[in-house]
Amino acid sequence: MMTTKMMRGAAEGAGTVLCCHLDPQDRVQAVGGAWDMAARLNGGEGAFAEEVLGRPIWAFVSGDETRSYLNALFFWCRSRGGTFRTRYQYDTAALRRRCVMEISPLRSGLLKVESRLAGVGPPAPRDAPPVAPGGEIRRCSICLRAAAGEAWRPCGHPAPGGPPVRYVVCGACRADAADALREADMRLAVLDAGGGAGGGAGRGDDRRAGGGAGG
């Protein structure tokens, strides 16, 4: 979900999981899973474990709108004690990749952010991304659709050396996340009013919000 170079470095097998822990200031505290292998496979210069530890996650997120989107999700998970899960696309010129990101609160303001590769397939034949009047491509970080006037439509992978790409979050993906959080807040209100069924492991399932990208 996101346009982080790190969390999108998905290896080529479905089920591959990458994980990072963020401290309360959103600095990368630890990484796990096939992190360095994914960075190596995806040409992630500057994204190996020893290079990201201690650095703010925002150094690896492209676009102010994407940072704002993620920051809102981080705030919700920390303040409500809930887990947020969303689907997103990470396509390349040669592969179509469907991923799932899950953000979970830990102790003392820490967060765990996991990204799992859910499926891989050949790229669908699509038109080149439309270029906005300013000479750039506006592409959603979550679903990878590109802006074509007021509409958003699927498109092919931007060509190397082509117009600059500005990553944003389209209205549909913002609405999906907002709806998921509202539904989760309603469940939490009922849960809190009823005392929370003991507050054990089952409560975590009730505190989960989910959004999704159309892809």
C-alpha cells in the first residue's frame, strides 16, 4: 500500500512476507522476512536491512499524499489499538503482483507493518499511462490506476525515461480506507461498551479494519 520501496520489494513467490517494526517516531526499528533477498531481486539500492534501520519510514515513501494516507492509518492503529489490512498492487513491466499490507499495533506506540505477496501473474496488455497537463503521470500508490482527467483507469507500466510519475492516492482508495475504518470504529464502540469479551486474543480479530484496491 503503498509506495514504499522497502515494503514493495516483494520476492517472486506468492506468500513471501516482509516485515518491519516502527518506533513511535516511525523510524525503522527492525526488519524481518525475506527482506534483503527482496531488496536484491528488485534492485532496491539503499533498501537493504543495514541501510534502513534507524531511518524514518517516510524516507522510503513516494508522494505527499501517500505519506498522509499512511500517517492516518498509523495514527488509527496506535490510537484505537486496531489492525488495518489492505490490498494493493505492485506491478512491474514483466509481472502483475497483488499484495496485502497489514499494520498492527504493538506495545508502547510500536507498529508492525507486514507486506505479503498474494499472487503473481503476467501483465495485462494496457495503454501507456496518460500524461497530465503538467507533463507528469499521476498514479495511485494503492491500485496503480492513472489519472485521466477526472477519471482513473488501469494503465501499463511507465516506460523508463518517460514523463515523471507523481504518486498520489485516488479517491476510490481513500474512500475504501475511510469506510473500513468507520466500520471498525463502530465494532470497537460496541466491543468497548460491552466490556470487550475479556480483552484477550479474540479481541484483536474484532479490532481489524480492512480496505482494498481495485487493481
